[in-house]
Amino acid sequence: MTPDGKPTQRYNDYRDHSRSQIVLGDALRDAYGDIFLIKEHPAAADRSSITGKFKSFCGEWSVGTAAGTPGETFPVHPS
């Protein structure tokens, strides 16, 4: 939502089914780009760094909730 409560252009673009996958991919890269600064192809051993990134964004209170879940479910390559 924009500050005045209207849908963003990205949301409108996402609703176009011919572009939704590209728009979603761009949004994920924008939202989680810092994860790939930790390591381009994260492995299971990098999980604590990934979870730490979410904790730094969401706050310490979110361990096991908002920060813990994405940190634990972010795709990693087997070590």
C-alpha cells in the first residue's frame, strides 16, 4: 500500500497473470537480497546467519515466529 492507502504499482503488475511470476521474483529479490550477500548459495551450515539476518530486521522478540520461520525455511543446499 502507498502512504495514502492505495495499491502499489507492483501489486497492480502482480495481478497481471502474464507478468505475476516476474513481478513476484523481483519482489523476493528486493525483500531478501541481503540473504544472498551472506552467501550466494546458502547451505544448511549458514542457517544461523540467515536467521540472524531475519532477527536483525524483525527484532529479537520474533525468534521462533517471524524471524525463525523464514530463517529455517529459506532454501539451502545440503552441506
